[in-house]
Amino acid sequence: MEPAGITHGRARERRRRIADLEYDLHLALPRDQAAPIAGRIRLGFRLADVDAPLVLDFAPAASNLGTVHVNGVACDVSIENGHIVIATSLLRAGGNTIAIDFTAGSDPLNRREGLAYSLFVPARASETFPCFDQPDLKARWTLSLDLPQDWTAVGNAAEALRERDGERQRIHFARTAPLPTYLAAFAAGTFEVTTVACDGRQMRIFHVPGDARRVASHAEAIAREHARALSWMRDYTTIDYPFGKLDVVLIPSFQFTGMEHPGAIYYDADALLPGESPSPAQDRRRTDVIAHEVAHMWFGNLVTMPWFDDVWLKEVFAAFMASQITATDADDEVDRDLRFFVRHHPAAAALDRSRGAVPIRQPLENLNDAGLLYGPALYHKAPIAMRQLERLIGADRLRVVLQTYLARYAFGSAGWPELAALLADAAPFDVEAWGRSWIEGPGRPTLSARTHDEGADTHLVVEQGDRQGSGCTWPQVVEVACGTASEYQVVEVRLESAGAVGPHLHDEPAWMLPAGLGRAYGKVELDDASLESLAAGGTTLGDPRLRASVVAALWDAMLDGRLAPKRLLEISVEALDSESREPVRHLLFTHVRELFWKWLTDAERAATAASLELSLRAGLARAGSAREKASWFGALLPVAVTDETVDWLDRLWQHRTTIDGLQLGEVDEAQLAVELAARRPDRGTWILSRQADRCLNDDLRMRLRLLTSALPGDVGRGLDFIRRLGDASARRPEAHVIDALRLLHHPLHADVAVELIAPSLALLPEVRRTGDIFLPQRWIAAILGGHRSKRAAEEVERFVASLPPDGPVALRSLVLSVADPVLRAATHVS
């Protein structure tokens, strides 16, 4: 019996036997989102042998399968655990065709009123139609869609022909370049289309009618960012954009920030269409995601990993290239380093300090579990590792290796072994050993510095430790800042083993900060004198990279119990008064919010709230631009609890007062309404309903109306909401459901919501099975983000203990990594 899912063994067997694969797919999409979708697919391919049956993937029920023709002959086939098994007697060595009529599985088509879009990553194409659903069997696709007359559609390739027939139409798309199943894509519905010039081509922006005004405001900026990324990638790789046309599809409440379908990149509409006064973080989010998705056209799309154990490879280079593409926005090298540090280091450290730490490259036996591989290891730790590799091998040498990699494997598949072999030929160090530590091992090193006297000379000694007990060392270049009360110097040390002796120091330093410029990676362990000195004055150092490194080091010291949370909050708030660099402010804002809700005792929070709000409101008042004001307002809103500030927010929401220099848009007002509903749940239904009535955006209105079912503070209401989520159809759109869970578990109502942790987590295995790749992580974070009690920690431990011992290890790791702040804070606060 064929096992469920797609095993690595089956994938290898098919890869060996199948070549020259082509798909001709036709789907008839009805207007009614609940009506069945009729489909037909024709597969053409060459088969190396007929020594064994041929297995296709098709997950819907056997009743969804219609007639099957193999090489022109109608035949019966067997269905085994989501697979179609074709007998050897029907096949022949050499060319074969299989034609299948079917009723499409609907879940990956994300059907809403007037909208449908496919999303097949990592292996969900076979939930819709029969195929070989694995990344290394690339195929050329020909797609046709039968649609209502007033719909339009976009796919990977250009539209080739449109035929009209009464109230229906058929759109035929041109043949694609070779693509794996997870990148095949189409979106259809009542889209409006805005066309803009982009890098010498016409780029179409598909959007829902309600976003027309926002698109008009941002279309040129969207085109400009895509053009910049395309130009940069072309120059870096010496390879032209490989997929002909490039369109953008803006989807309200899209599951991801972006998805890199060749020829038709999907984006969450709000990510590319920020509000009236976007904060610097929102601006960066747009530039970062566009650069990231465009970089995927080369890394992931042109060259694709053979199996999803190397999914990190496409993500690391997309993130790594994006950081260089967007570096042109930075003022200087300092700003580039700072942006990279704040974007990647805290998230990677949060994973690596947890009990759920995982390596960047993780083993994977079945594609059913591929979604569990996505997370901070891919998106944050991997770019750090690649930056370290670049520093060790040299930027020019790495570029040549990557150009060779892309040219050699273009429109094919290659993974870490192939890239590592190219790196080994170019690198002046042991790439295999480097990979064992950085790529294939979990956790992070500890970094410490001390002085060593040799006669009259004082030398700097830098050491790294391995708390995981793996015996690994992490080769990297470490900058150590050494200073006194009045001055400091930065010393660079190449750390290739457990320790290294640095240069002679002229004076005994009062403090030492390993990873001082934020380029090296590890847990910085400060000696007592350095901790006290940096806590007293480290956030005023001249180089903002040092200030960011100090902020991160003090956070680790707080987690280790060496610095009281209340004192760290005072340090952070004081630092905000003078901090001029937005990325450092962003990091401080994050710490302030976490300290206030998770780490202060109830008594400390009550005693601190008024002064904290006063400081944040003062920062809002003195901010010089609308962008800065949006950042300060975004920091104030989540921590506002006093009657005075909540009353002011209420007046602001009711348009009875304003913020000088800051105009709130529809999305901003909706978030304000949600925060007010959490603080005044007795008026919550009225607040959210009134805000929904104000909204012009249909998706935003739908989100707010869902949230009225998830108002916090009532166990019975919360249990009813969670029971409804047991139906997979009630978990869409996923973004709305995550917002609802976050509101339900708001920290102001954690004492009630703790009763909802167990039933919410109990749905996680089903959520993992039916949801898209980021839903499990976001589900856990939404449930646990508002908690810090001993009871909450016990519920997490109980759930982890209940997971089947033979289940995916990655699921256990995911829970423990996301839950780490709760598990730590519960020990402190309790």
C-alpha cells in the first residue's frame, strides 16, 4: 500500500524514471464559491523503464477521480492513500501520456466571493489535481481557465487567447518555462488591473476593486521597487530575468507577506499598500518583501531545491540578496549593518535560545511535514550564516560561485551538496566543517571576551562556547568593542576555534562587548563589570551598531536573571528619549512591549504604566515627521492601559481629537478599534461593529465582524469560538482567524483566557494538516502571546507531552520555540 503523503523514497524513484514532463491543465471555475470545479489534465513525459507501477499524487476523495486514459486507452486505476497507481502494463519505456478528468480539490484554491487563487506550496497541488507533486520534477505548463464573463485571470505565463461564450469565457495561457508544482499559479476573480512601466516591461497590478484608491497612490512606488530589484539581480547574477512577463497580484488578507510565483507574484495587499502615514517599519516591510520575492526568481525559481530539506537555500539567498538590494536605501555602511542586525539577529537568537532550537537544514522524510520547516531558522538565522560565509570567503569570490551555481543548474534542481562543492573549490577553509556548525547544527555559540597579561602587555582574548554540547565551533569574524567611560575602540578578531588572542590593548578596558558591531552571531556573555558599565551608559555610545548590540546583550542578561526587568525597562525608555536611529528605536519599542506585558509583575506594571505612557506620548509629540509619529503611536497603542490614555484613544477613534502631524487611515483606525475593544469589552461589540460600518475596504469589514465573536473576558464565548474553528472552512481567511485568536488571548484578559489555551492548542495538529505553511507558527503565537503565568506554561508542557512520540519532531520543536517567552516569563513572574 502506498503511504500517505509524498515520501523522499518515492520522489527519488520518480526523479530517476521521469523526464521531459509537461502538464496541460484545464479548470472550470464557477461563480458560486461552494460549487464543484471540473478539471481535466494531460501529462506528457518520458519514462526510463516500466519495471514498476507509476504513482501520481491526488489527495481528494476517490469519488473526485473521473475517467483515466493512459496512452490513449481508457483504464481502471487503483487509489491508495491519496495516490493514483498506474499499472506497468499500461506504460511503455519512452514517451507516455496520461489524461484524467477530475473534480478539483478546493482548499488550495482559496475561494472567496468573486475571488479564487491557487497556493500550492509546499506540496498542495496534488490536493487540487493529479500530478507528480515534488520540487525536482519540473515541467512546462499550459493552463486554460473557464470563468464567468466578468472575471479576469492571471497565471505564470502571458495570456495567449480569450474565447467568449455567453456568460462564460475561456482564457488560454502560453506555455511556461520549466516549473515545479509548488510554483504553478493562477488567480481569478473580479480584479481590476493597473498597468505601470517596470524595468523596460509593462507590469500589471491585479487588485480587488475596493483597493483602487490605494493602488493609485502606490502603483509607481511598487513598480519602482520591482524595477530596482530586477536590475540589481540581473547585474549581480549576469542572468536576465528568466520568466518573461512579471505581474503583481494584491490579495486581501493573503496568508503570506509574499509568494514568488514566476510571472505572477502574490502579495498581501496591506504589505504593499500601507496606510495614510506609514511608519518606517511599514516602509521597510514593502521594500524588503519586494526585493525578497524578486530575488526568488533566480534563487528558488530558476534553480530549485531537489527536496524541501533544502528549502532554506532558496530562502537564505532571497533574504541575503534582499538585504543588499535594499542597502541602497541606507545612508551608509553603518545603516546597512544596523538594518540587517535588527531584522535578523533578535529573531534568530529567540529561536536558538529556546528548547525548540533547530538547524537551518533539517531532515525531511515526507512532504506532509514540509510546512514545519518554515520559520526563523530559514528566514533569519540562515541570512546571518550566509553573511558570515561572505565575510570568510570574500564578497567577490562568493558572487562568482553563485553565478556558476545559477548558470550550471538553470531551470533544473540543485541543493546544498551541489553548492557546497562549488564553495569548497573556492574557499580557503573547510566548507564541510563550516556547514556542520552553521547549517546542520542547532543553537548558537556563546561569545565572551577577557584580557590576558603577558608581562607588561595586555592582550584581548575572545572565546566561544558550545552550550549544546555538540563540540561545534562557529568560524566567524568577531568585532569586540572595548571602552572606558570616555572612549572606546573596536578590535577585529578572526575566530576559527574555541578561542583567539587579539591584539595588544593600550589600556585595561572598563567594559568589553563581543559582537560589538552586530555582525558576529552568538550569545554575548558580559562580565560583571561590563554589564554594569553598559547598563549605565551603553545605549548612548556613538556608533548605533554598538547601541543595538548593547540592547541585545542587555536583553540576554535580563533573561539570564542578571538584570531586573524593571531596570531594563527604565534603561530602554531612557534610551528612547535620545535614540536617533529608527532601527534601534524599533528594537527598543519591541523590548518595552515585551517587558511591560511579560516580565513586570502585576504590581510593577501598575506602578509603571502612567510614566511609560507619558514618555511614549512625549515621544509622539516631539517626533518631527508623520513617519516617526506613526512609529511612536504604534509603540504606545499596545501598552496603553491607564484611564487617561485609553480615554484619549477613545476620543481619537471617535474623531473628537487628533494627533498633530499624523493622519490615521482606515487600517490604523481599525487597529485602534481592536485595542479599545480589548480594553473596554463591555463596549467591544459596539466599537467593532461601528468601525466595520465605517470601512470602505470589504476585507477589513469582514475581519472586524469576525472579531466581534472573539471578544476577550468570557470563557463561554471563547470556547464557542474555538469550537467553531474545528471546522476547517471557519479557519479562512487565516489572517482574520489569527487576529481573532490574538484578541481572545489579549494579556489584559489572560487570567480568563488561560482556560482557552488547551482547547486552542488541541486544534494544532488539524491546523497543521489543513492550513498553509505559516499557520501553525502563527496559531501558537496568537494563543500564547498574551500569557506569562505558571498555569499557561503548564498547559504548554502538557500539550507537548501529549504529542505522539512517533510524530514529527519539528512540530514539538515549533511549539517549544514559539512558547519560549511564556516558559521563561512564567518562571520569573511566578
